[in-house]
Amino acid sequence: MNKLLQILFFLLLYAGTANATKIKGHVYDKQTGEAIVGATVVLDNPRRVTNTGLDGTFEFKGMATGSAKISVSYITYQTITKTIMVEKEDNEHLKFYMESDSKALDDVTIKSNTVSSTDQGARRLEKNATQIMNIVSGRAIEISPDLTVANVMQRVSGVSIERNSNGDGQYAILRGMDKRYNYTLVNGVKIPSPDNKYRYVPLDLFPSDLLDRLEVYKTLTPNLEGDAIGGAINMVMKNAPGKFQVNANLSSGYSQLFIDRKFASFNSSDINYKSPYELNGKSYTATQNDFTKGTLDYKYKNPAPNLIGSLSLSQRFLDNKLGVVLAGSYQNTYRGSNSTFYNTAVNGTDAYAVITNKSYREFSEQQQRTGLHGKVDYVFNQNHQLSLYNVYVNLKNEQLRDAVTTTYNGVYNPALGNAELVYNTRSRLTEQQIYNSTLHGDHKFFDGKFKLQWSAVYSSAKNDVPENTSISLNGIQQNFQSRRLSLVNTSPVNRRWERNTDEDLAGYLDLAYRINIGQNKLDVMVGGLYRDKQRSSFFNNYTLAPSAADASKIYGIDFQNYTGLNLVVSNPTGSVANPLTYDATEQISAGYGMFKYASAKLEIVGGARVEHTNQGYNLLFPAGESFPKGQQIYTDVLPSLNAKYFLSEKAQLHASYYKALNRPGFYEIVPGKVVNEEFQERGNPNLKRALADNFDLRYELFPGASEQLLVGAFYKRIKDPIEYTFQADAVRGQDIYYTPGNFGTANNYGAEVDYIKYFSKIGLKANYTYTHSRITTPKTTRTINPATGDIQALSVDQERPLYGQSEHIANVSLLFKDTKKGWDAQLAGAYTGPRINTVSQFLNNDLWQEGFIQMDASAEKRFKSGISVFIKANNILNTPTKLIIKGINPENNKINEDLVKDGNTLVRSDYYGQNYLVGFRYKFN
């Protein structure tokens, strides 16, 4: 027993001694007080080397007592050397404050370099920002699993994304407010949308590697445009630092989906970008020879590997006065999905949907995404600077969709064996592009007290869907197996052209004057903008039917492919006379007055913005519409007030109020009916803008350079919110169409928590948002008339959440960083709670998207040569999108396909497969 006690004593003594000879330290930026990650720390005699961790700390263990010399170095900083005494116990926690050794340019350039693209810079911007915002740094984007801006957005607190047909993120929903309620900026300038119907910008157009950082504004100040009830997204592009830099990466990968099945494609090389109507005149009679055969030439094969690459070059010339940055990105990826869709109808008086047929769809998409960015800035002196930047993004998407729909005597019941089949294949090429050119000036006068900023902007956006082709075949299933396919459909082939363009000319002017009041500062600002938007929309459609000789031919027996069919054009002059062929204009005039008061403990920013809107449309081929021309003119006064109270050097309270609006899209106010594949859609010329009062309160703590704790709450009261609902035709009650409308007043409130913490080599990023919203819209229900015994429809009001709003959203990312060995790794999970996907015209019949978790991962290994290798994996869990109806029709229980569960009926599931990418990166300076 005594020997055991002696052993324990010596172990404790050794542990205490080891602890006593341990040295810990922290490395900071002297100017900002932020921790420096990755600094090299060298201990002399004996020589030992380590690097600072994610929190800026370093540690040496097992030190001998006595004198020791420590030096700290980091690129662009002056090396620091200290001599210390190592004691057996109570060693002092060392602190090193490093100073920059970069050449000072001028105030404007110093700011851009200080911000850079680091996590530390992002946290500093969040801390100093007037409005409430979240920022994702360029470095965080670089090492993340995300290839597009849309997927980066899902990492931000309070943000969820809508996926496109291949599972990639496409649109952002901010704080439960649908994508229509936010706008997108490039370097602070609003850009137009290529969308053929709406204003919101598809964020999957933008490659993430063009960005210096991504900013998400959750509140507005008077100098920001006022149509952002949900918020605004600002993409800050790469900038020119104070030295020559090269950044290049190249990677390749594959989608698990096409390991498990073939990729379907068509020949798009000879597609006609203009319809026969445009090429030959409005009286031209089209024949089969006027249409491309390639869109019906289907191939099924294994796709080539994905290819991703980017290159950026930057340098300053003429004694750092002239800065130039050029950046480009190219992505060629093969994506897709497998989808099962159960179509439903409401029967009887219970208003619960019964499944009428089943569609199985396979999507195959080749996406070619190109991004180009160039910026030139010239610093005349510390008071005057000019910059010119240009951004161009293009997304070319070739999609082939194979679908088969199965019906059994008007319902879906596989037990019957014999079924009617409809095979539909659609080949579609979509090209979307955005271009922005901005000339910007920064000027200071009177020793910097008076500032003038101006911008001249040209922007354009285009969406082109040429010769969108679909072909349908009817078939019969007998005895569960045999099938016959024929062209008995009246017009089985459809070809259509859709195109829309936006062109914006805009001018911005901002003036600011500073008044010093003792130790306090008062800035008075005024400014405004004018934007002229010209929009055009074109739609044309041709239907083709088989000749009499081919009408009864059987696929696989009488013909083997679709390219040799003899078809007759049913409408040889086309169908250009439709409500999707129109011109539209919009002029926005805005002015604001604003003040900013700053003292040691308080910062207040307030003022008001006035926006005048003149929006109109002109149908080029009116067909009896009541309003072939329309115009909406209105003026809005939008006050706002932001306040920050500094609790300490690292903690503050941030409060905000602002009023904002949401304008209808051009398509939404154009009257007329458009027949889609699954429903009819109409515009509403009486649609009004939505107005909202927005309140925010957030506690902000920044304990370390890259760390934060943000706890906030928000409330939005929206007057005349715009929601889409199904409505019955006023003249023909049996016709149902999908249309936008205004519905009273909606309320939306919630709370957010955003936490970032680093423990040497380990980091944790986590956020959670709770959102609750309510809106009341009309719904149809059915009841039995007691007098006649007939079933009759009744309109009732139903309260529900806003479209697209999830009650719970969460993100968790685990980070590992070893700066000494050059490792970066990340495991990121994003949870999106249940939300309404489609609003039904019937009571309790909305389509809900089930909650889901998406898991992604990435890792990078850096080498001393400037080369690093990386791997990215997306959708590791193969998380599907599932749509349900909250209710059960007993008829659906008869289908033996596990569709009914927990009181819900599954009506759709989309699987996208995992995606893998391996590549290398090269950095110089």
C-alpha cells in the first residue's frame, strides 16, 4: 500500500512539474486587437516550432526552467522577439501584439485590405456594421463544401434555401420570408433577375470562388433600397491587395446518381435560338423541316467527370496607385434526380386528396456555369479614387426529363394490373446570364469632413429557353408487364420558345458631412438614385401531330427513334399571340436623408427614404383582356432607425426599426392565362405592393477575433402580403388557376442564435432560428346541401404559415485546423424544418415539404510550395425532398407503397444522390 502511495505521489509531482514548465501565449493584431491564426512561433534553445490555433493561442510543454527566447512571425507583419524566464510554476500567459509591415496606401485602400477575406475581417465588419448583418468570409467559402453562392447561403443563420430539380440550392428564404421579399447586390449595386416571371435572382448562377465575402443584410438603413422585407444579399467580389497574387484551383468529381443509372442527353448543337415566326415573319407557315431533330435525338450513357476550375490574378502598379484584379470561373457538372410524384384530386365531402395516378421522373442535367470578374481602381491621392468593375455570369443548363405516368381507370390502384400509361420526354436548354458594369468614385474634401460617392451603372439580365421540346406517347400495361406505345395522342410533340431580357440604367449619389461635437461625431448624409428598367418577354409555341400514316405506329416495332417521325404542324403560324409576349418598363426614383451620431457608448443612425415607382406593361398581342395596358404609380416613405449601445469593448446591444416594401413582378400584373403542365396560371393587374414594419433586437458579443455570440429577436408586420393561391374562374367555375393576390395582414416573428467558438485546432459554428408566421387566405371546402342532397362548394378562411416559412432552421459545422501541418477540415450539417411547398385551393390540402438534414464535408491539405489538395462531398446522406399532405383519404390506404404514415400522405419524393469532388489549389502570395 505504501509503495502504491509513493507511486501516486511521484506521478502527481511529475504532473505538477510538467504543468509548471508549460508556456502558453496569445498572438494579436496590434491595430484591431484580433487574434492572428496560423502565426509561426519559434522557441530557441532547444529550437521548437509551433503555430497559433484558431483562437490565436500557442503552447510549449515540458520546458526547462531558465531563460528562453521566443519569436513570432506572420506574413505581412513585423517579426516580434521576446526573452522570457521560465519558472517551475505560475508562468505568465504571454501576449504578442503584431504590427503590419505593409506599405500604407490611402484610407480607402487600407480599409479594403484590412477587411480582406478572412474570418477575422468578417467578424469585425459584423461588429462595426450599422445594420444587423451576417457575413461569410472568402476563406470560409473557399474551404467549405459549397460551389455556388446559393449553397453558401444555407450556412447563414435564419436562411433556408429552395432546391432546383437537381438538388442544388437556387433561392434563399430569409427569416421565413419567401425569396420574393429579398434582393441581390453585387458590390452594393442591385442587379436584375433573368427569371422569366419574378424579380428574385437565382443564386446558383454565381460561382462562389469569385467572392471576397458574402454579406446578408437583415435590416436596412435609408441609404439602402427599400424593397427588402426579408433582407438583402450582397456579393462582394475579389479585390486587388497591395501585392501580386495568384489563386488557381482545378478539380473533378462524379455524382453517385450516375454510377447507379445512365445519364440521358440530347443533341443541342443545332438548336434554333429563334422560332420560325422570328426567322421568317409572322405570316410564315412552318413545317417539320423548320425544327431541329437534335432535341428528339436521345442518348443514354455514362457522363464525363465533372470539371471545376477558377483563376484569379491581382496586382498593384504605379507605386500602388493602380490596382487590377481579373478572375474567372468555369464549372461543368452533371447532376440529376429520381422523382416519384403522386397526383391527387379532392373527391367527396371530406376534402382529403385521393391519389389518381403516379408519375416516375428521371432528370439528367448538364450545367455549364461561367463567371468573369474584372476590376480596375486608381488612387489619385488620399482624397480621390475611381474604380471600374465588371461582372458576367452565365449558366447553361441542358436538361432531359424522362417521365411515365400510370393510371388505373381514373385512379391509382396497382392491384388492378391493367393500366393506361403516358410516356413524356422533355429536352430543354436554358441559358441565363447577368452582366453588370459599374463606374464608381470616392471623393473627400475639407480635410475629409465632406465625402462624395457616386456610381454609374449598366446592368442586363437574360433568360433564353429556345426550342423546348416534349413528346408524349400513350401506352397500355396488361397483366402487369406487357406494354404498347403509340402516337395516338392528338398533338404529341410540342416545341416552344421563351425569352425575356432586362436592361437597367442607374445612377447613385451619396453625400456626407461630418460635424465634431466634442469627443462625439455627427454625420449628416443625403443621396438618391434613379433607375430605368426596360423589360421584354417573348413566348411562342408550336404543336405537331403525326401524319395519318404514322398515327397508329408502335414504338419499338414500327419506329425505333423519334427523329424519323413524319409530323404535321398543327398551328403553322405559331402561338405568339399570348400574354407572355409583352414589353414592360419601370422607373424608380429615390432620395434619402440620414444622420449618424456616435459617442463612446452609443451609436444612432436614423432617417427616411422616399421611393417613387412607375411600373407598367403593354401586351403586344392582346386577346380580349380587360387591361391590355396597365400602369402602377405610387410613392412610399420608408423611415428607419438603428441604435447600438456598447456594453463593453466586446459586447453591444443592436436595435433596429425599418419600413420596407415588396413590389409585384412584371409577370404577376400582366393579365392572361398561361397553361402549364400541371395547372393554369394567371396574372393579377390589381395586385398591390406589400408594405411591412420590421423590428429587430440583437445582443452581440465578439470575445475573440473570429468568435461571436449573437442572440436576437425579430418581428415583421406585413400589410397586403403577396401569396399565390388556387382560385376558381369567376365565369367558368370549373376552371381553377394559380394566381397572386393580397391577403390582409400577416405577422412574422422569431428568434436567432449564432455561435462561433474556437479551441486551438477545433472550431464550432452553430446557429438556430425559430420563426412563426400567420396569414389568412380563402380555401374551398365541400358540404352536402341539406335541401337538395347535392355536394356544394363553400369558401372559408384558413390561417396558415407564410409560403416557404420553416419554423425551425439550424446549422452546425465542426472545423479542424492545423496550421503547422496545413490541414483544414469541415463537417457541415443544415436542418430545414417543414414548410409549405404549394398552397392548395382546398381546405387542409396544402403540400408540405418534410423537414430534412443535409450533410456536407470538405478537407484540404496545404503544402509549403503554395499548392494544396482538397476534397468536397455534398449530400452525404442522400437526403431527399419529400412532399406530404397533412391528412389521410381511406382510399390511399389501399395502395401498398407505404404512402400513409403518422396521419400524412406522401405525394412526392426526389432523390439527388451524393456528389464528390477532388482537386488542387495553387496560391502565390
